[in-house]
Amino acid sequence: MNIVVQKFGGTSVASLERMQQVMKKVLAARAHGNKLVVVLSAMSGETNKLIALANQFSEEPDPAELDVLVTTGEQISVALFAMLLKDAGVKARSLLGYQVPIETDSDFCRARIVNIDTDRIRAMLEEYDVLVMAGFQGCDCHGRITTLGRGGSDTSGVAIAAALKADTCEIYTDVDGVYTTDPNICSQARKLSRVTYDEMLEMASMGAKVLQIRSVEFAKKYNVPVHVRSTFSDEPGTMVIQEDKSMEAVLVSGIAYDKDQARVTVYDVIDQPGVAAAIFGPLAEDGILVDMIIQNTSREGRTDMTFTIPRADLKKTMRILEGTKAQIGAKDIQYDTGVCKVSVIGVGMRNHSGVAAKAFAALSKENVNILMISTSEIKITCLIEEKYMALAVHTLHEAFELGKNGTNAC
Ligand code: ADP
Ligand code: ASP
Ligand code: MG
């Protein structure tokens, strides 16, 4: 049995007309004799609406109940699309996360998949030609509904493809593929025909929301080639694949940005062993992803600690820090939400020096002040004021000549 997994995002299922476009892709794959698992997101804007509704009812909505609420978005999409397929004479049915089942841990709102029972779904594929599966959702071992974090339908798609050892895994979206940077921000952005798992991991973790980071982790772990492409054209998109020798020749492959960030500074903490652990331990226990961290040199036995977190976690972070403030002897805690991360990414950086210097020079030429810096083997990230985001993306894109095909020099 040839199995094809196709995942369609929110904009692709936003209306009847768009679902009819989706249907063309599904019917074309079926006409080639494939069995399909079609993974759908909620209709565009629906998840945001549901979260806003929850926030009207509760200051900090209970995560488990929030998951019950937001999964209704995907439930609507799969029901409507399965109706369309049936009306077109296709043997199809909808499947919610718990019906697959997509088994996850109990970390509500950001659950991880722990198991997918493929026997059941394979048996269903004998009976049906198309299974329309709700993305983003699963259930834990107690039967409670969970979600996989924002953008999680990508992960549902790749995970089901990995579990079923599908022949093809296609992620259909509103752009033609993975670009050198967000094509909606920079008109010079160029579509990449291939990108490595590692580059895509960095791009996704640095804010390129075209693929959720966990979907790329899955793809890399189980070696699933992922084809990112457009619902609205037949052009080939971008293959996300394992690195090969030729890919190392490219120094920088993309620029990512992340506006959903906040910077927090804890002032005048006592500079002694255990203080960093006292600050970051409780944040980690609550699942808050701390990214860039700077500890200033100490003066008179006291120091400041500055770090970035996802903006959505700011309220929780401040509550937790207020709780540890006395223990660490902090005099003050301040935060800033007008910041944004801009990152330069490329596997070729491993073997070249001077990439960071070139990025800093380009930003300084435009008078963009760098507030914090962090680096990894294949990435340089600068925290800057949010108002400079588009300028910084353009400037870096141009500095590394990403609009041009081929390798880029340093
Ligand atoms: P979907 O609803 O299909 O899951 P998303 O909105 O989650 O789609 O992701 C697609 C969006 O990702 C694009 O519209 C684009 O604005 C954004 N994006 C950010 N960085 C990139 C990039 N490097 N390449 C392509 N798209 C990107
Ligand atoms: N509907 C969910 C979200 O908006 C999941 C997804 O679209 O991938 O985050
Ligand atoms: Mg998405």
C-alpha cells in the first residue's frame, strides 16, 4: 500500500473555495493509486479566536481546559472536509486525535507525542481511501485531550508520516516553500530547493513559522523527507532533507526573525553559586523556554541577569520571579516587550569565520543597535528593538547576497 501524507495549514482550509483547492490535491494523489492521510489545521484565525475567548473567561486559563477548547478548531475543519470528499464519492472519514490515537504526554498546550498506534490506522486505510485527521491534537494516557503547541499540525503531519513509513510527506501552505527569509517581509527572498534538517531546525526555532520546530525534529529523527509546497500552485517546493556535501558549500542559507519575544532583567542579585539555578530552575519546571542569557560582570558582589522568553509566557514568568525575588536578593525585575530576535543561519558557518563580524557590521551601518547576542555552530542571533525588525531582515539578507542563487561569500 502506497501511503501519502498531506498536511494543509489554516489559510488552505479557510473557506469552502479553499477546501475545494485542497480537494484537487487530494484527488490527484488518490488518482495515482495512493492511500491518503490528510492532516488539517483549524480554519485561519480560528485558534486565535478560541484563545481570545478563553482569555475573556479566565485570567490564566486552565491549560487542560484550554486544550479541550482549541481542539474544536481542527474538529470543524476535518468534519467539513470529510463531507466534501464523501459528496465527491470518495471513501473517506474524519479522525480526531484520540481516535487515531495520537498518544501524548500530559504537558497540556505543548504536549509531546509518545506513541502512534499504526495497526488501527493501517486497518482503516484498507477500508477508506482518505483519512482526514485533525492536526495539533492528541490525548494522554488518562484519555485527556492535549495539543502540541502553536503550529502543531505540522508535527501531526510529519509524525504520522514517520509512524506509517509513508512514501511521501507533503506540507502544503500559503507560500511556495521555504525561502531565504519570510517572503511576506522581504520581497528579495528566494525559494530554496533544498534545506537541511539542521538549518530548518535553527530557522524554525528562531521564528520561521513555516514549519513547527518539533515537526523538523521528528523529520530528522526518523529521516522523513518533507516537501514544503503551496496549496495554490503545482510548482515544486522545498525539500527538507539530510545534509549532503554540496550543501556545506552554502555559507548562509537564511534569515529568521521572531517577534514573540520579551526581555527580562533581574537587577542586583547576589553573585554566588546557586543564584542562576534559583532563577531558571522554577522557570524550567513551568516549561518556560529561556533562550538568550547574559550575566553581567559583578560589582560589589552583586550582578544583573538578563534573558529572553516567549512573550506569551511573560505573565507567568513575572509571577514566578516575584516568588523567588527575596531568595536571590534581587532589588528589581523589569521587562521589555518591544524586542525581536533576528538570526543568520547556515551549515557552511561551521567551517568559516567572519560571518558574525559581517552581520554586526551590516546592522551597525543601518544604525540598528544590538541588545543581546547568542551564537551556535550554525547560527548567529541578535536581539534588537522590534521597530527595526524589517530593516534588519532586509539588511542581513542583502549583506549575505541571499537574493542571488548559489554560494554566498563572507
Ligand atoms: P500554515 O497555516 O500553512 O501552517 P503558517 O502561517 O504557519 O502556515 O506558515 C507559513 C508562513 O510562514 C508564511 O506565510 C510566511 O509568512 C512565514 N515564513 C516565515 N519565514 C519563512 C521562510 N523562511 N520561508 C517561508 N515562509 C516563511
Ligand atoms: N491551529 C493550530 C494553530 O493555529 C495548529 C496549526 O495551525 O498548526 O496553532
Ligand atoms: Mg503553521
